[in-house]
Amino acid sequence: MRVEFDEDTCIGMYQCVAEWDAFSKDKARGKAILEESEESEDAVFAREVPEDAELDAKFAARTCPVDAITIYDDDGEQLIP
């Protein structure tokens, strides 16, 4: 499973931080940060989701009010949002 986070879309509500510890707050910029990720395209950050964190990652994506987080399965199919 893979997660992508669109930093430009993020509005800094930080619900993702409460759901999954892979996200942290950047209060100076008013954005969340996806830890241990790499920028895959302009302001879109991606990383693999550990098996034991898959449920947390899904909750983080579902709670994002602006759909800045997208979850893909191992075949590349979009699961959330």
C-alpha cells in the first residue's frame, strides 16, 4: 500500500496527525508533513505504508477535509478518496 500527500492542497487542519503518526505538524507553514516521504511530483509526497499502519493511513486519508491524502493498493489502484 502507498500513500500520496498533496501538500499544496493541505489546509493545516491536522486531522491526519491525530490518525497516523507518519504525519506531523508544521505550524510555521500551516501544513502537515508526511514523514519519511519523497517528493514524487511538485508538492506531492509519497511513501509506502507499513502493513501494521494500513488502517491508520486509511483513517488519515478519510479524515482529511480537503482530500489531500490518497491511498493506493499494491496494484496501483486508488482506494481512498
